[in-house]
Amino acid sequence: MVNQDTIQRIKVCGFFVLELYKITTGTLLSLFVPQKCNEHVCTITENLNNKESMHSIVMYTNFASMFLFLSYYMVELYREEWCVKNLDVDHNYSDNHLKKIIVKLPNLNKRMDTLNKCYYHLFNLNCFFYIINLGVSIKLLNDNYHSSATISSFCSFVLLVMMKLYGSYEVSRISIKDDKMTSAFIKEFISFNVIDKDFLEKKNLDPIEFNKPQSLNDDDEKIDIAEIDIAEINKDVMNDILDSKNYDNNNDNDNSEKDIILVPK
């Protein structure tokens, strides 16, 4: 049977292939974004073999940015492998439970802090160089603008990289700030399990008290109250029915007496 560590490794490899496509197209903008070559759109081969000084500078910057991203991914993958090997996921504990117990293993705790700091600093370096990459790429694409396809392709490729950088920023920031090991690849779906605070406040209800889990005794008490209420309601209904019947019988008796009195001798 496949264990949890193997499943996590397969997930990480699958996500890495998708991320590799994003980074390749999002950093090598001088190759993949449509540009004008005389009266036609430049092919990838033409862009690669273009010997103009500006184009060469931009292309070298693109490749440098891509290799920096790849080194960043290597650290990210190593970090994930370290997590899979030394840590595990147990939904019976909170997300902050790790920092309470990892102090019992000083070497492991020190290694975790080192990986998080390395990941965070490399992320900052990557962001800085990617901004430079965007600047020189925009200059090149502006000089060789072809059509709206140039803008749409550029925005699409850059957006993919920005999404990756934003995700990495959240992972690195939370890992450093909260002293935890957050996965950069494995994402979990969230499950809403309480009532929204603003919604309850509109109803003049206390969110803290309302969202507290109810004990078994409270449930039993509610059931007993419900049974009592139902019993009382049934009793009241039966009394009303009996009163109604008694009222009808009394009316019948009165009418009978009146009829007897009114009958002539």
C-alpha cells in the first residue's frame, strides 16, 4: 500500500512540472512573447538567433532570471523533501503544534530555521532580479511591438509568475513569522466550520458564544426541553378538545331542556 510520504512526493513532482512551465514562459519573455520581425511575427528561432545588442542583453537577463528561479526551486524542492522525510501531517493537532514539540529536538529545530531563512532570502533576491528582468523586457517589447498579442501574451506570462511569487511570499513569511514549516506545493481545501462574525453581529448575537461547541449535556437538555414542550402542547390540545366537547354537550342539554319546556301540554 502506498504510504503518505510517497503520495506527498508524487504531488510535489506533479506541481513542480506545472510550475516549471510557468517560470519558463514567464522569464524568457524575449523568446515567447510575439514580436515584430519586418512584416511578420518573429519565431522562437528568430528571437533566439537575434544578434542585436539590446535583444542579446534582454535575452541574457531572461536566462539569468530563469536560472535563478530554478535554483530557487531546487531549494524549495529540498525543503519539501526535508519536510516529507522528517515531519508529518496530523489533522488532530493545530497548525502551530509543531513549534511546541520541535524544541525537544534542537538539531531538527535549528535545521528548520536555517531552511526557512534560506528560502526567504532567496525569494527576496529572486523578486529583485525578476523586477529587473521585467524592466528590460518591457523596453524590448515596446521597441518591437507587433499587435495586441504582444500585450496579452506578456500579461499572461507575467501573471503566472506573479501568482507563484505571491504564493511563495505567503509561505516564506508565515514560516519565518510563526516558526512553522508550511508547504510551498501541497495546498489543502478549506472547510468552513463556524458562522461568520459579521453575520452574527447583525443578528445581535455574540460570535464567541454562538460558535462555541455544545457539550453532550447541552444537547440532552435541549432534547428534554423539546420533549417537555411537545408534551405540554399535546396536553393543551387535548384539553381544548375536551372543553370543546363539553361545551357542545352542554349546549345540547340546554337545547333539549328548552325543547321540553316549549312543548305544549
